[in-house]
Amino acid sequence: MNREYHKWYSGRLQRDMELLIFGHAGRAVLFFPTRMARFYDYENWGVIGALHDRIENGELQIFCVDSVDAESFYNGWVHPASRIYRHIQYEQYILHEVLPLMREKNPANDLEAAGCSMGAYHAANIAFKHPQLFNKVVCMSGRYDLGRQIHSFRDLFDGYHNEDIYFNMPQQYIANVHDDAQLQALRRLEITLAVGETDPFLISNQEFSQSLWDKSIPHQFYIWDNFAHKPRSWKKMVQLYL
């Protein structure tokens, strides 16, 4: 199986960024890591291994990116406005540095976004904000409004709210999308949500799914047995949904 390591200095983030590519051809998948995780974790957890045959056969090419969550959403030392600003810088890095690499490596295919846990948030947010760039998004065990406290998972903005936060929380902005072109692009996306029946984010996923149906945005929504918020479950999910 082809495996490539890439590292470069990101002018948008003002720091080195790393990623891994698995595969040589097939559908190009932008794979976001879990909460404050690293670009190599999916490989270490066996999630990439669960897709070995499909990657080796040229069906999938997986781009495992790094995150800056510790500098954005989970940076309690800075004001919430700075947290979301750092995330916006990260999005610019993805759009203007990672996606061009994906197209260079895989010019023949449309792009897909995927992720688990916090990675599901990242995948949903970038695909729903830029649906013209993607044709599929797979969100596993996700949370789609980081400004709401859910059980022990706190509001990551400490009650602060501004437009930047609003326009980066899919569960907030999707209900107010009225532009016909944007809606048509969203309706063309192949969308999959999956979450465990005892996952604290279940209700959030159900509400998010309803918001999508309210906008006539087709999608698949799967509720798994038990917690299903661990690599053991994600290894099975990626085999079914990617």
C-alpha cells in the first residue's frame, strides 16, 4: 500500500503542518482527526488498516490531515474570538494548501470529507460551507454545535457568540440557508451521519438530521448499538460508509 508523508510550513497557520497519504488512486478522502488527535492516529488505531484492500485496489486514497484544535477550540488561554479565528486560519490552510495537493495527487476524482468525533465536525463544516468542492461527506460520532454544552462536553466558547462562530457551527447555520444555489449544492452531496445509541451526541445528531430534512437535504442517518465512539467501531464504520 502506497504511504506518503508530507510536511511543509503553512503561511496561513505560521507553523509546520504534516499529513499522511494512503493509496495511489481512487476516491480522494480528506480525513480529519478526532479531538486534539494527530494525523497518524487513524493509522495507529487500525482504521486505515481496515480499508487496506480497498486502498491497495485503487478504490480509495485517504489524506489524513493534522489538526490545530489545541490552538483553537481547546485553547482556554485566549478569548473565544481568537479561538474561532484560529479555526478559520486552519480552514484556509485546508482549502488553499491541502485541497490543491489532493487535486495534484488525484486530479480525476471529486473530493470527499470524513472524520470521527471532532473530525466529524470538521468534515461536516467544511463540506456544508463549501458543498461545491465535495461530493460526499461521512461524519462518525460527531458534534455539530461546539457552542452547546452536552453532558460533560462543555461549550467551547464559554457563552461567547459572534458571526464567525455562528457561520462555523453547522447545527446553527444550516437551518438558515436560503440561497437556492447553496441548497441545490447541499442536496447533491452524499451525506452520512453515524452515532452510537448511548453516545452523548445522539440527541444532537437527531436534531441535526431533522434540520437537514427540514431543508430537504437528503442524507443517511445510522444509529449504532451501544456507545460506538471508539476506534473499534470506527474501523467498522469506515468499511461501510467510505
